[in-house]
Amino acid sequence: MNVATRSLEQIRADFPILQRRVRDNKPLVYLDNAATTQKPQSVIEALTRFYSHYNSNIHRGVHALSEAATEAYETARKKVQTFLNAAHSHEIIFTRGTTESINLVALSFGSRFLEDGDEVLLTQMEHHANIVPWQLLQRFKNIKIKVIPITEEGTLDLNALDTLLTEKTRLLAFTHVSNALGTVNPVKKLIRWAKENGLYVLVDGAQAVPHLPVDVQDLQVDFYVFSGHKIYGPTGIGVLYGKTELLEAMPPYQGGGDMIKRVTFEKTLFNDLPMKFEAGTPNIAGAIGLGAAIDYIQQVGYDFIQQQEQQLLDHATRLLSEIPEIKIIGTAKEKAAVVSFVCEGVHPHDIGTLLDLEGVAVRAGHHCAQPVMDFYGLSATVRASFAFYNTMEEVEYFVQALKKAIRFFKR
Ligand code: C6P
């Protein structure tokens, strides 16, 4: 056993669920990491410790538990600040997840910074979470949505940028990594282009932060959003990073407790950042769990994560390419560890169901990215998405199970 194998085994042992057996005692092969990642023991323990030791509301109490909870919640915010290299901790807003973060920006930034007739530039490969909030904004603002097209291999057609740009274009909002195709977009290049043309930029980092380090100051991005559960943290917690001057100028997204300084029936004075955007009791345990997840990722390190995931991706791509019935959807040069594919003559859901019978968890469907499916003339794909805790043996087992499923349907 070499060092790398041993350390991978140790890493896998950190995730209790990976020891589980499913479907007639088959070992679980979890390849649905783009939907949500599994949680290491340290995250589970952070949640348990919060609820068993210092569960309390934050920012309100004068008692010991409330002080401890407030301290832990604000420490988690600082961990996210360091994780993204944000200039200030008040630039980190805790939300329910990527979806809520984008809805917050669309409604709050949209109401303050966008005017009737303004244009918002999205891409063909957006998750619905970065399409529908802008359409909801259209109920209040007569904004126009324009779309950067994609090429057959699933990369953005950058040649279209200058054609799409008009003097009305205000915002570029795009995904850093496509959940349906795995494409890693040229985020720096796109932001540079946007800034040269005076646009605001929102980047959906839901599928990026699990795989690569992000530095919001280096990117010079205005808004960067992600979900805790996709980076080994709990569900129901997410992050909106925003530049101070924008967040200061934006109106609150929701009203209630904690987001105010003074309330009368005539007028309310709003709280400072970040509380202005965190109305009501937040997901305290979730934020603390996210902090623990960030600690864990930093301990594993992105060098290991990237090296391991690249090997898994290459191996899966090679093995799948050898199966004549399989067509990989999304063949960009720069990809995160996601392989989407279709199988001639078999519906993706049927493949997903037969893989499940072998203990292999994948996602089959439109992946909440129907415009991507429309581009390829598909209703769905099968998607295997890897994390650093997956093994080459699991990739091989998955491909064997897939071949068995194909044989079953060809009978
Ligand atoms: N994609 C997937 O299986 P939430 O649900 O708020 O945590 O994340 C939404 C979201 C936004 N952007 C991208 C690029 C995403 O991939 C996701 C979530 C999951 O692909 C669930 S649909």
C-alpha cells in the first residue's frame, strides 16, 4: 500500500456514510457529489456539539450559551472570509444556499441598480437558480435577459460576447462550473471583459468551490455565491459574498429581527452589514457546520483534491469512451469531476435505476439545467460526479455496473 492509497483510506474513514451498504448489502458507491457531498465526522460532531452543548439564539442573549453560539457563528463567518479571501467579514452574508443568495441579489441589487430596459447577460449553461430569479425580477423591472450561447463541446462561445453587449447591458451572471457538463468557465477572462465594459458580475460558485480555490479579491468579482452542502457542510446554509459598497447600497431582502437598529411604526433603521441581510434567526448550527467543513477542506488541501479528482475524471472518461453505446455530453478541455452521458436506446432514468440496484448512486435527469438539455436536444442525462474520497475502484465498479445495465436493455 503506497502513501497515497493509505491517506485516501484514512480520508474515507472520516466519512461514516461511505462505510454503508445499500440494496442487498452492496457497498455504497456514491457518485452524486454534485447534488450534495457527504459529511465528514468533524462536521457531524460540530453540529452535535452545538445542539448538545451550547444551543442558543445569537446576537440577542446575555447568557453564557448565547455568547458561545454568537462567537461560534461569527467565527464561522471569518472562516468563510478567509476561505474566499474576502476583504472584510461583513462581506459574507449567510443564506440558505446558492439559490437564496442569487434570489437576494436579483431582488435587492436588481431593485436598486437595474432600470427598465437594462439587460442582464446569462449563459446557456446556467442552473435554474441563476435564471428564474432574474425572471422573477421581471415582475417589477422591465429588464431583458440575454444569453451567451455554448458550443457543442459545452464551452461558452466567447465570440458572441461583443455582439451581445449593448449600452444597456448592466450585469453578467454566470456559473463558474457547469453542474450538467462539468465545464470550468474562464472566470478571470469573463470578469475582465465585464469590467472593461462597466458591468457588474455575479458568479455562481456552487460547483466550483468543492473543486478549486477561489479568491474573490483576485477575481475582482462583485458577488460570489455557493452552498454549504456541496462542500461537505450541512444543507440549509450558504454564502453570498458581496463587495462592501454594493451591499451597503442595496436594500434589505427580508425584514424582521436582527436586521434592524430601531423600529417604530413610522420608520425602521436598518442594521449594519452583514446583519442587514440576515433577518430572523439564522441557521446557526449550519453556519458552524460550514465552518467545520471549511476547516476540513483546508486540512485535506486543494492540491490533493484536484489531483485525486482529475485522476477519477480521466479514468471515468476513458472507460466510458470505450463503450460504443455511450455518448459523453460535455467534453470541454477544462472540466471539474463531472461526467454527463447518454446511452443509445435507454432512458437515463432506467440507467440510474439499474445502477442503484448495484449500489451506485448517480443522478439522472435534467439537473435543473433545462436550457443545457434543450441545446443538446435531450430531456435528461446520467451524471456521475466525483469527490476526492472516491476511488479508482469505484469508477471501475460503476462502469462495470453500467455495462451490465446496457446488456440488460439490449436483451
Ligand atoms: N445543483 C445538482 O445536482 P442549492 O440548491 O441552492 O444548494 O444550489 C443550487 C445550484 C446553483 N447553481 C449550480 C451550478 C448548482 O449546481 C446548484 C445545485 C444540484 O446539480 C442540485 S439541482
